[in-house]
Amino acid sequence: MTRTAASPPTTGRSSTGLVLIGTAIVLTGLNLRTAVNSVGPVLEEIETALGVSSGVAGLITSLPVLAFAAIGFAGPPLSARFRDAHVLGGALLAMAAGMVLRSLAGSFWLFLVGTVLAMVGGALGNVLLPGLVKRYFPDRTGLMVGAYGTALSAGAAVVSVSTQPIADAVGTADGWRWGLGVWAGLALVAALVWLLVRATPGVSRASHVAVRMRDLVHSRLAIALTVFFGLQAMQAYVIVGWSAQYLRDAGLSAATAGLLLGVNSIVAIPVNALVPAMTVRPRAQWPLLSFFMCCYAAGWIGLWTAPLAAPWLWMVLLGLGLGTFSMVLTLFGLRARTPETTAALSTVAQGWGYLIAGAGPLLVGVLRGATGGYDGMFVLMLAGVAGLWTLGWLVTRPRFVDDEVNRAVPGWSSAGPAPAGTEVLESAGAEAPVSAHVTPGGGSPRG
């Protein structure tokens, strides 16, 4: 078994320059979910202030996911034309402007525009950070991915816990506006650091092998991974968008509900650190997946039947279930033979997967508006768990996307170098997939 990866170019950076880039990467990670996680704790206040229905509120909670799917694909073309530091600096400035705009919005449509702008930083960061880590920190990839992944989880947790208390501290009906807008300051700091990063003359991009992403439709494994990613992301975004509001409606205070959502995010920090190392062991994949599914099922059923009996336990269990996120990112590398196939698989699976995920929060809002309750949310989520468990049986089998596509399109994954000017999409996602590419011959893959 061998592990393969594209060789990054020499950066020619001084240690001071690398420290600056590393700081910018970590600060960007801190911002990747602030615009998303700040909405759930004050969703009720947003509904009241903007005069929108539960169905429209569902659109608000779905929009970030849809924006990640659409805006993220713009990352590589922008990176091909402009410096990465300028792309990310500009994206974070747009993010800050969007946060401020939606905090000042007096109408739903203006709030919607602000939300789309606020998602730019997260969407482009999802796509570009993994490539930047591989380029500038080829010998410290695990350290840097762990650093910005931890920053992502920490930022999500802090925002979930603090947004409602900030709104309450303002002491007015418009306190929610401060709870949303204050996080623009973090985005501005990260943008400033990126704008301080200087260009390095003479640095060229690594050559890539061109693979046609549309041909992944010939792989049942690729389709299964796409749906799997979408269903697990749906679980995450329904938790982020609706669990705090559900707990408030069940009788908990707004501050306590926000704190519980923060606990859910905190649990994800060590989970995301440990799961990839376990996933690269083939015999551990199915038991690990089954553990996550049991946690999901127990957490959702507990929230549904006895929300006030042990809400901390239910949210912790759901946090453990969210380990499917880092698991599927690892599987992208384990189910592809080359870095190029990994990038194509990850981009397609996450792009379409986020579209699937976006339907979840929207449907919850529509069902809540139609029925006046949350039964529809729990039925939808438990059906998603069943779908994940079924698909998990397929995606944990030791197969390769390359082999399936090559049977339909011979030579697909062994095409020549990409023509000049051709940009190959980097892997999308909040964290970089573990690049554990396995060659025939037996043994255990290592990520």
C-alpha cells in the first residue's frame, strides 16, 4: 500500500511569512461557521422582527447550505485569476459586510441579500483552505488542518453559546441585530491578515491531471457518497438551524437553548480529531458508522419524546453522530486512487450534497408551519438516519470510484496533464479530506 499526493511547489517563504499565512488560515477557519451558527439561537426574534412565517424561516436556515453549494464552485476560477490571499481577503470583507447588512435589515429580502453576502467567506474558505495548507505546509498538513478545523468548531461553539446572551444584554427588542452583527469584527480581523500576506515571485502551481467530473455519474459509489454526504449534512444543518428553537418551544430559556447548541458544537471538536484516524482502518468503518447511527437515533428520539428530561444528553449524542462528517471526508480519499480523483469526487459529492442538505431545514420550516409542531422534523431526521445507515453499507466496502468510471469511460482517471489554463477544482469542504490513496496489493490504508 502506498500513499500518494500531489507535490506542492516550493513556496520560498520565510518563517515569518509562513507564520502570517498560518495565522490567516486559522483565523479564516474561526470564521467559517460564524454566519451560519448565529442565526439559530435568535431565529424566533428574526421571525417576529421581519414578520415571516415558519416556512420562510426554513428558507433562512437552508440558505447557508445552498450558498455553500453555489458560491464554493467560484473559488478555483477566482484563485486562477487572482492571488489566493486577495480572494480570501475580499471574501471575508464581503462576509463582514453581509453580517452587518442583515443585522440592519428591515425586510426579509434585504436580510436574504445580507445572508448571501455573509456566506461568501465560508463558501470560498471551504474550497481554498485545503489547497493552501498543502501548498504552504506540505510537511505539517495534519497540524494545520487540525488547527483550522479546531478553530472552525471553536468558532461555531462560541457563536452558538454567545449570540443569545449578547442579544439579551442589549436589552431591547432589536438585540438580535447585535447578536448577528457583532461577529463581523472577527471576519474583518481575518481579512486584514490576508491582505498583509505578500506575493511570492516565481511560485508556480503544481501540475494536475485533468479528470472530467461529470463522468462520476458512471460510478454507483460516487453517487452513494454524494447522497451520503447530503444526508449527513442535512442532519447537521437541521441541528444548527432548528434545535435551539425547538428547545425554546419545549420550555427552555433562549440562553439555555443556545448553550445546548454550543455543547453540541464543542463535542464535535474531539470527534473530528479522532474519527479520520479510525476511518482509515477498514475493519473499523462499519462499526464506527453504526455507532454514529445509534447516537443519532437515540438523540433524535430523546429530543422528540422527552426534550426536557435530559436535553444535555440528547445534544451530546447528536454531537457524536456528527462524526459522520469527518468520516465521509476521509472516505473521499480512501475510495479514490489518485489525488485528482479525490478532488473531483469531493467537489461533486459536496456540491450536490449541499443541495440535498439544503432541503432539510427548509422542509422543517414548511412542516412546522403546516402542522404547528415538530413531528415532521423528527420523522424526516430519523428517515435520514435510516438512509445513512443503508448507504453506509455501500460506502464502507473497499471499492474505488476510478475503477467504476474506467469501466464505462476507459482511461478516465489516467488522462494526461491538464491543458494550460485549465483549473482543476480543489476539494470542497470545511476540512480537507484525508488523502489516503490505496494501490492494489492488500494491506491497510493509512491516512
